[in-house]
Amino acid sequence: MEINLDIVKHPESRQLMRTVKASAYVFEDQNSKRLMSYIEQIAPSEATALIIGETGTGKELVARKIHLLSNRKHQPFVAVNCGALSDTLAETELFGHEKGAFTGAINQQIGWFEAAQGGTIFLDEIGDLSPNIQVKLLRILQENEIVRLGSRKTHKIDVRIIAATNIRLEEAVYAGNFREDLYFRLKVASLNILPLRLRIGDILPLAQHFIDDYSQSLKRKSPELSPEAQQLLQDYHWPGNIRELENAIHHALLVCKNGVIQSYDFQLSGFKHSLLSSEYNLSIYQNSDQTLKHILFNWFEQGIENLDELLEAEITEAAYEYCHQNQLHTAKLLGVSRNIIRARLIKHGLLSPNTRIQASA
């Protein structure tokens, strides 16, 4: 089942086409139900909204839900990834330009704000906008008008703004990277989307949705999830959130047998991502007494609930031994500061708090 969004025609025959899967509307977990209740409250208003959540949690889908529940639902919904806009292109892409405004501007072109006239514009990764564009966006919120690049004429617009970010904008404001006045204008309504690992009640319904969706695409009967597979899905920490779950289900459908998805049919990249991160360079194991197989066995013996802690302890110890218990060399190998290494060694009982920091060789 898919929901086709409006096709927003852009100048020079360019079109913005997106397909949103119905996973946006799976709200089985109690936390998700509370979020849906809040969405239903704010959607009919004209208030700007700020959606906060990790990558892959479905921020754009929530924005689309707000749009569909608003009085603007029959008007365009335009989604713009601000992180993909360079400083030189952001102004013309968002606000448009006049003919001759710059080299190559052979025609007049409206921007995404004008393309969303009467509807909703969704600004994803809002924290990546430059200070110059932030000022112009603040003016739009205050005056409801834009000025195309190369023009002095203002154009009135009627657009609802929904922004999203996966960073803490409060910290960006404190660091001077984001305007405080713009931040408060955007968060008239603030929505926090919890990561999937904190919405356990959504995991199996989402998994079933993706199973049915991809089975229909593959023209085959939907397989069942074995009890072990269901438990794995609920226990896994999902660093990639809904997007990772969708990919995991898609892979499992391709390799499962006898109409049943087993736990070993999943490719859960979270393990691989943690193991191969730049901070934890596994090359240290080539000359270590501990093997990766042995470490993985220890993890599963102790359970995967504390995987990050176990990983940190094992890698820190192996690196420390490989560097002949030299803290500076260990810090350099793992790409962190000596103070962090010392703190981890003490934390995991590998060093006494009173031990003096070793000098470099």
C-alpha cells in the first residue's frame, strides 16, 4: 500500500515526486499514540512546527501527516532537504531568481516557497542552513513574503512551514550556529519523535507492514515471522530506526525459506557499524590474544542489552594490550584523547584511579 503525494511542478519542467509508505501511520506503541494525539491537535492550526528526531525515524512522514490533517491538505506539500543545498544554491532554490541574476540564469525561476503556495513546505535538516539564509527565513516567518534573487520586488506567500532536525538546535544556538529568534519562531509546536528502540510496540506492526508491502511487490505470499525472529526484532537497538527495519525486512524476504523468516535471515547492520567505526579499529585484533569470534561469543553469553558497553570494554582492553599498556599510543590508535582512554580504563577496571598517566614513548 502506497500513498502518492502531490506532484509539485517546478519551473523548466522539473518535478518533485515522492512516495510515502504507509508506515508513517503505524502508531501502536503508547508513545506513538501520544504523538499522534498531539499531531491531531496541532495539525488544523497554522502554527509552524519543529520535528526533532534521529535519522530514519520518519520525520518527513510525520510532517506529511500534519499536512494531510490540516486545511491545506488539497494544496502542495513540498519537501526540501536543506542539508543538500550549498550556500551558493540555497537562496535561488528556496526563493527563486530573476533572469540575469547570475551567470547562467537565462530564465526567471520561482523557488520552493512559491511552489508550495497555499500548502506546506517541509524544511528537513534545518540546522544546516547558513546564517544568511536563516535571516531570510526569519523574514518570511515575520512578513510572509519573499524576494527572488536579483529582484527588489517582494512576493506575498501563504505557506505553512514545518522544519525538522536530527541535532539539538539549543546547542547550535548556544554555539552561535543557529539564530535564537529563528529557533523560537520555528518551535511554536515542537514534536519529539522517539527512536525505534524506545517504541517497541511499533516494531512488529511495522515489520508486518513491510513484509506485506514487499511481498506484494515480489508477487508472493507474505511469510511468517518465527518467534525467534520476532524476539530479535524487539531486542535489537535499531541505530538506523525505521529505515533500517525496512531494509532488514526486505533482505529477509529475499533469503527466507519455507514461508518463514528466521532470525538468521536478517542483516542487521548495527553490529557491523559498531564494529567498523573509526574509533574501534579492528586491525588491533590481528596481534591480540583475543579473537573477534571469542569476543562475539562473550557478548551473546552476556546478552546484547549492554552491547555498546561490552564493545567499548573489549576494544579498549585489546587496544591497551596491543599498545603495551601505553595510554598515549592507545589513544592515538583509537582516535580519541588520552583523557578519554584513561577514563575508560578506570571505568572498566583496567587501571587504578591513582595510577599516573604514562609518558609517551
